[in-house]
Amino acid sequence: MKSEPPPPCPFEKLHPSELNRDAGYYMSHAFNESLKAWKANEVPIGAVIEFNGAIVARAYNQVESLNDPTAHAEILAITQATEIVGDWRLNGATLYVTKEPCPMCSGASIMARISKVVYAVPDPKMGCMAVPRRCRSYLA
Ligand SMILES: [Zn+2]
């Protein structure tokens, strides 16, 4: 664990309307997950997975608390979603994540056959969604 406590979180939890389940709705829930990461002194990244109009997984980055470099929000959400859906193939699912997925999570989204990935901000340093898109032609 990091030794310093996290700075106070300047952001408020969002309360999106249940009546309008658009990308903003799902991303608001991913954002709320990222606030949990902030409060746990983690890099604040959150993710949710939508399947058949419902959120089947929600997670936040827990690399420090689990002492696990693979405990990214996306990986934890994919694992949850496969348990809920009952299939490791998440065809038709959409992953919403607050930051562009890293190489590991981009690859995992392909391996899980997630149909669509939506991210709020690009990550010029570690973002990797463009590369897997190119890889898809090789994997098909
Ligand atoms: Zn990642």
C-alpha cells in the first residue's frame, strides 16, 4: 500500500437517471467506481460492463490493495462479467472505462470477445486500443 493517505477527493458521485441508459449513463457508473479507487488511494480508474441493457460488472483499480499488477478495473470487471453471464465469451457486451485501456486490458477485452469498448479519456502513454483494433484483422 502507498504510505501517504489520498488527498481529499474533489469530485462528487454521479446519479444518472435510470430512464436514459445511454453511454453517459454507463460511463457515470464507471466514474463512480473510479471515485472508490481514489478513496482507496489507488490510481482512480473505474469500469463497468453492460450486457443486454444491464450493468453486469463494476470494478475499480485495486493494484495497490491487492498487491497485484493485473488488478486493473477492466480485468476485475471482465472476470465479474464472465461469472454473471456464465460464459467467458462476452459477445454483445460493452466495456465502459474512465481511461483508455492499457495493453493488458486491451488484450483482455479482445480475448473476452467484448463487442465494444468506450473510454472517457485517451491515455497517450499507456493507451493501447488502437493496436488491438489492428490485431483484430489478424485474429479473425
Ligand atoms: Zn489495464
